[in-house]
Amino acid sequence: MSTRTLEFRPGSEEWWLASLLAAELLALVAYFGLTDAGITGPRYVLYPLVWITVGVWAVLRTSPPVANERARWVAGGVAAGYVLVLAFLTGLLAIYLSSGAGGSHGHSHVHGLQVTMTSPGWGPRISYVSHAFHVYFVPFRVIGYLALGYLVYATLLDATRVALSGVVGIATCLSCAFPLVASALGGLGGAAVMGGLAPYSLDISTAAFLVAVGLLTWRPGHRGGHSAP
């Protein structure tokens, strides 16, 4: 059994993670110490930081394998589509098809650019709303979904490298398919598709995110935790 020695030298994976954890702790102390905000539920404070930490950790330890330019473009396109689907499913992006001149999309949002300072991970929350669309930037969601997109990109490149054909590799890659479904279900839970699960929507989406990262980082049949060339 191989072992790995922790090395906290500047620029190492452990150094970056330690720096991130220190920054998150300082941000929490500063926010709750300098504002009148209170902690109503510890998990609502901690879960966003779990998303950010796990997402950054997974990206740091994953290196896409060497592949030709066509494979990189295809994998990049699929990964970008993956992230966009999650953004639409969870409401970070929306397009109002019924919008028009003098029309209304039925939402009572304040139009324009807004910046809201909230608990670290939830904020700073940036939103832009128009009559035709809205875009929300929620740090932990955006960082988490971008991390998943990067892991999907690396996984697809690895599938095309080890399989006889790229199509077969992608089609038989359970670790590519399940995380998309799991993350989508987590996002749909956040939209309270099932009213009875609404109080646990953040728990569901966090569990789905962790499962997705776990499967994409330690892929079935993949040797080792790193996607090495």
C-alpha cells in the first residue's frame, strides 16, 4: 500500500488547501464579527464552505490526461454544457421566453445589477435581472459547478484515452453519467420539486455534490486518484 507524505511547501496542494481554509475561517469571523448577522443554522453556514473546499481540492488533485486537440474540444464542449445545464436546473440562469416589449415574465424581481453581502460562500451574491433573463452568481454554487465541469472534462479525456473509441468510452463511463444525474437531482431538490423535501434541499444538493465529486475523482476502473497522463 502506497503512502503519501503531507508537504506544506508553498504552491503544494496541502499549502493551497490550508490557505483556503484559513481564508474561509477569517471570512467567517470577519462577517459575523463585524455585522449584526447571527447563525440560525450551522449547516447553512458550513455547507457552502464544504462545496468550495471540496471543489478546489478536487481540481488541485486532478490533471487531465494528454489528448489530441479534437478530443479536448469535444470534452470541453460537453463539460461546458454540463455546467450550463446545472446552472439552469438550479436557477442560476434563466431565460424568460414570454418576455417582450411591455410584457412581463411574471417575476417580481428588481431589474438591474445588484450586489448583496451575505455569509461567506453565499455571498457576495451578484445578480443581474432583465425582462429577458437573469443571472445569479452564488459563490459556492458557481465554484462547485465549475469544479464538476473540470472533473467531467478530465473524465471524458480519460475515457477517450483508454477506450477503443471515444463513444464507447463515454457511453460506458458510469462515473460521467451518475454525477450529472445526482447533481441535477440535488439542484432540483433546491427548487423544491418535492415540497416535503424543501427544508432539506441544501442537504440533498450538498450530498449530491459530494457524491458527484467522489465518483469523478475516484472513477470506477481508474487507477489512482489523479488523472495522470
